[in-house]
Amino acid sequence: MLEVYIDGASAGNPGPSGIGIFLKGEGILEKISEPIGITNNHQAEFIALVRGLEEAKKTGTTFVSMRSDSKIVVSSVDKAYVKNEEFKPYLEKALQLIKQFDLFFIKWIPDKENKAADALAREAIQKAKND
């Protein structure tokens, strides 16, 4: 099983944003920190979801357990529905990627359990500000 921790962060809402993805399991330990331009916090969280799924797919795993501290992201995936039109393209892309795994779980976790992904997302914001 591959565990994927994701987080999105914005300095301002909207403002410079970044995503953090931490993958571990199946002999994999990978950290990804990417600036994503100017977005709001929820949009950053959805972008982290899609990128986390893309990275998991690259590993060739078939069993993914994803963790996020974003209630809107976890709820949207669980229900396969999001009310806000702005987030629908991200959710649709995520649901297509999820179908490619044999087993997929997503779980909401408190911020304190998502420190690795959070630090990577904040690092990405700093990269964006320094460029």
C-alpha cells in the first residue's frame, strides 16, 4: 500500500500558492514541493489532490491510501460531487485517476498529522516568492 499525504497552501486568499505531496510505502519515499501560481487555498488543495494521484500512478502501485487535512477535498471525493463550479474540473480529473487503482481510500486527518505535506506546500510558496 502506498500512503499519499497531500496539502495545498496559499499566502493570501488568493495569493502565491504551493502544493506538498509526501509518498511513502512499497519501498517509496518521495517528497514533492511545487509552486502553483496565484490561487485560493481550496483550489490549491484540489490541485494537490490531482498531482498526488498522478504521482501515485507513476509508481505503478494499485493500492493507494490518501490523506488530506482538507474536509472539502475528502468530502468531494467521497461523494463524487462538489457544489462549487470552480472545483469541478479538478474533481472530475481526480475521479478518472482514482478509477485506475484497484483499491483507493481517502481519509481526512487533522493538520498535526499532515505536517510533512504542509511543510512541502509552504516551502513551495517560498520558492514562488523568491522567483
